[in-house]
Amino acid sequence: MDQNSDIISTKPFNDQKPGTSGLRKPVKVFQQSHYLENFVQAIFNTLPTLKGARLVVGGDGRYYNREAIQIIIRMATANGLGELLIGQGGILSTPSASHLIRKHQTDGGIILSASHNPGGPDKDFGIKFNTPNGGPAPEKITEAIYSESKQLKEYRIAEAREIDLDKLGKFELGSLKIRVIDSVADYSNLMQSLFDFDQIRDYLQGNDRRIAFDAMHAVTGPYAKQIFEQVLNCPPGTAFNAEPLLDFGGGHPDPNLAHAKELVKQMFSDNGPFFGAASDGDGDRNMILGRNIFVTPSDSLAILAANAAVIPGYKHGLAGVARSMPTSAAVDRVAEKLGIECYETPTGWKFFGNLLDAGKITLCGEESFGTGSDHVREKDGLWAVLFWLNLLAAKQQPVINIVQQHWQEFGRNAYARHDYEEVESDGANSLMEALRAKSSGLIGKPLGAFSVQYADDFSYTDPIDDSISNQQGLRIGFEDGSRIVFRLSGTGTQGATLRIYLEAYTQEKADFSANAHELLKPLAEIAAETAQITHFTGRDKPTVIT
Ligand code: G16
């Protein structure tokens, strides 16, 4: 322990169980005395070797980011850690933190973010631990952290000066070394090693090739400015809402049709940009749009997989692909054609980690606007955008043609997610229990015009370490390839969020120009009736449809 350190007596909090992606709570919860400190100490206590450990630390710049980093610094020195690598201004996008952990071979990292949840004094904050592979800690580690948090009696923190997070350079605090590093440079270099920037740059010089990137006042602003406007020579303003703000400008930094309104309006107007994209609070999500077309995240994954051979970083082929269970089966059809394995995992990027580390998969993605590859161990928003730009440049085609051609070849998995946010937890749990109880009885029966092929509660056995994750979502699959999935979100901070995932498979050409919601209407009706949504939640329509 360092000389000026204190051992502070504390009591455990009983609600520090990490969810789908770390511990997410309202800021006010984190500001309670000892709350953040307890969780950080719980993380430290689970490190295999605490003394001398090296960690990457950074966050999405939201309210409480800087305060939290100063606390982590003081606790790191008191606990005898060796080195912290911190993004300048406390800023690191989640994928760039993952890259830095891998590049500098640290013992992991602490990422401060509540991702797409709104920020500000009355909104949310979050913290998660990433392991030395750069990925979110798997369940056995999050369980260990939780279990530490439940028995914690004390934590260690030093009395120390504030470190200037805005100044690049090396600092020392007791025996702790601190390096404040450029948040963007390494990440930008990594992207240039995967994509043909010359080809993209030339392509974007062409007529009518204006692109727009909405950083949603979140962490990708500085990254997008550098990559689009400096390296790719796009005009200033290409990246807009590009200054990270403590409260994301009061917005909801979730890149979807509901929340990236400004971008969507541009993309669906007559003289809009020919390509548009957005990213979320911490830069790991992406939304892809062409002029007058939105590409669902599930389709995006399938299209990237089908066309990976034209991208320099992936030209040698894909080892395999993976998608989370609620993500549409569009990529499964591509994998079948390519003759590669397609893994179906529970929701949560952490489940891709083992597959990526074992070299079983190259690309993976989720319906929740996450796409990524083996270049890091997190989903990566800007990576997906650059992949698409490289694809457009290589094929010399607009987004709409690429999507339509894909559907002609593989059929269309029309897709939508209906979210019922902040419903009473008891009602949501009862809905899931009632559905679970009746699901096996649905098999072989008709539901509307559909015939149920299978109905189960998704369970996953990790093919690498054999760990089992049960109760990962209720699925009702129909004989024509359509599907309804019911899950409770693991990232919300108020009550429960019921997610209903609808997927209709069609090979009818007429359906390729149809509105997805029209195609999904019969499934939405079946979902509402089968799960008795109004009865259990008191709601007659979803809060958000994405
Ligand atoms: C996190 C996880 C994703 C997950 C998403 C939604 O994303 O990293 O793997 O798909 O939450 O999870 P849920 O449906 O449980 O709310 P992010 O971008 O919030 O870190």
C-alpha cells in the first residue's frame, strides 16, 4: 500500500450485479458515498495479480466520467497497481479501449460508459471491466466481481492530487505510472490497416458522394472528425454533433431510426447524402443508411459477411461468423453459401470473446446495432461504417443496390424490434413465466397463418469452455422461417424493458420493396396475443420500434 493511502471501511451494496454489459445505474446511485469505490475495489480484488497490474482506463465522456477516473487513479495507486493508460480528457471509445488493451498487452481495462443510455446528472452512468483479450469480462468474471462486491468490508484509496487528464504525457503517483495517451491515433491507424483508404478517398471525391455521420454528441466525434475529415478528406461538417458533451446535448445517444432523427431526416430527403451513419454513446454501435434506405443491423452483418472478400483486411476469407440469438438469420444463409460455421450466442458481446480468441469466427454481430470482427473484442461502430464505405467504393454501387441484390440472392429477413420500456418488473417477469410455461405446448399448433415449428427458452453451451447460460430468451419459430423472440433487457436502469424481436422471411420479389412493418404486422399481432402483453404490462403499444 502507498504511504498516503487510507483503508476505508465500507458496507456492501446489494445491487452491484453487472448486467448485459457491466454495471449501469443512474448517476445519483454512483454518487452515493462508497458506491463506485466498492465496485472498483471488487474489480481490483478479482485481478489475478493486483500488484503491478496495468490497466487501460477511459470512458465515453458523459457526466461523472472525469470524477470517476480520478477516483480510479487514487484507488489504483493505493492498491499498488503498476500503470494506467488513460485516454486524453478521459475519452476512449469502447472499441479503441479494446484495441489499446490488446496493443499494450495490459491486464485489462476499465471502461466508463452507459453506452446508448442518456447522460447527465439525472441520467445514467456505467462501468465495466474488460479482460486482457480486450473483451468484456465473461460471466465467470462478472460473477466473481459481484460476489466480491457482496462481501466487501473495505477499500483502499490514496489522498492524492488530481491528474490533468487533458495533458498528454507521463505522470507518477506514488509507485503508479500514468500515461495520458492520444485517444484517436492508434485506432485510426488500426482502421487504415484493415480498409483501403485510398480507394475510399477516391470514391468519395466523385459527384454526388456526400456522406453524413452523426456522432450524437458522444464519444465518436473526435474519431470521426479525424478519420473522415482529416484522413479521408471529406468536407468539414461531414461528422456532425461531433463534440462529446456531458449530457449528449440532452439526446438519447442510440443510433436508430427513433433517436438519430436529424440524420434520418437528411437521408430520406430528395437531395440527401448518398450514405449516412451514426454511432452511440461509447462508439460501439452503428446505424447504416443509404439514400432512402435503412439497413437493419442483421442485414448489415449478412451483407458484410457476403462481401468480405473485397475488403483488404478480410480478403483471405472468414473463419466463421456468429450472431446473437435474437439477431435475424440473414447471416446464417450467407455462412451456408460460404461453407463456414455460423454460431448462435446469447445477447451480449461477451459471448463472442471465446469464439474470436479461438479463431472460430472473423465477423459477428447483433440486432442491437452492433457489428464487429476479430480486430478487437468489442463491437465497433466506426469500423462498420468504414467497412460499408470500402464496400461501396469496391463495388461502385449505392447502398440500395447492394441490399436489393443481397435479397435477390438470399431472400429477405424483414426484421424489427419492439421495446416496452420501463414497465413494472413484476408484470414483465410474470409475462415471461406465463409464456415459458405454455411454450412447449405451442409446438405443431397454428398461430394465425403460421405453424409453430419450435418453441423454447434459449440455452447456450459455450463451445470453447463448455460454460452454460440458460434462460436467454423465449423463441417461437415458424415453419416458413419466421420467428418471434421475447426477452427482458439486461441494460435498462428503471423497471424492466421487454423486447420483442420479429422476423419474417420472404423470397417474394414484391416483398423486397415492401415496408418491413407491414410484413411484420401479423407477427406483431401474434406476439401481443400469445404473450398477453397488455394484460401483463398495461401497455397497448411499444415505446420504441427499431
Ligand atoms: C449491450 C451489449 C450488447 C447487447 C445490448 C442490448 O450493448 O454489449 O451485446 O446486445 O447491450 O442488450 P439488452 O437487450 O440486454 O439490453 P451496449 O451498446 O449497450 O453496450
